[in-house]
Amino acid sequence: MKVKIDFHLDSFPKRFKVSPQLVNVLGIEEDSRMRIVGALWQYIKSNRLQDKECREIINCNKELVEAFGKEKLDVFKVVEELSKHLSEADPITIEFDVKRGEELMRCFELPVLVHPKINKQYVEFLTDCNVEWQ
């Protein structure tokens, strides 16, 4: 029997998958909306794409035109345009076969993002038996 288990992570802040067109521009495949917006603004600033005379206009370079399909973007509509390139993050999927009569003992590694403060506590707890969990 084939078994498939999907884990949908309930993360805060919520994580989004970035469209392939925008991945080509930002180099980010998945992250929070805030960090994706920040990366886009960093890209716009580092490539000097804000119009020199009207700072409310972004003059798209070739990469942004390919992603957004527009020569110019209104600064106040950037987040709206960006939202079209974000979708729900993919679940973590485990697939395996179970055979009748077989003892099932399997081990799987699941990648999970952990806040650095919590991660530090995990490491201390796992490496020092005298550490108390807070």
C-alpha cells in the first residue's frame, strides 16, 4: 500500500512560495511576505530603478518587465503586483510503501525552520544535560 503524508507548516509569519519569474529576479524561492517585499525593494534600489524625477514610479529593467509584464510600476501598487507572484508554500511530503505483515519502523528527516533563540535553547538542551528548559 502506498502512503503519502503531507505536512502543512503553520508558520508565523506565514511563508509564501515565489513564482519562477520572480525567483529569477530575487533569488528567493520561499519566505515571508515582509522579507520578499524587502528583497524586491533592495533589488529596485540597488539597480536604481526609481524614476529620478518622480520617485513614485519604478522604471522596470528587463528582468522586472519579464516578471511583471510592465515597463513602469507605481510604488503604491508594488505590493499588489507582488501578490500575484506569491502562493501558499508547498507542504513537506513523505511517501513510502507499507507491505502487509511487515514491521514498520522508518525514520524521516524533516526540514523545519526554527527561530534562532529557540534553536539556541535546543542546542544547549541537547548538548548539556544540566540545562533546564524554559
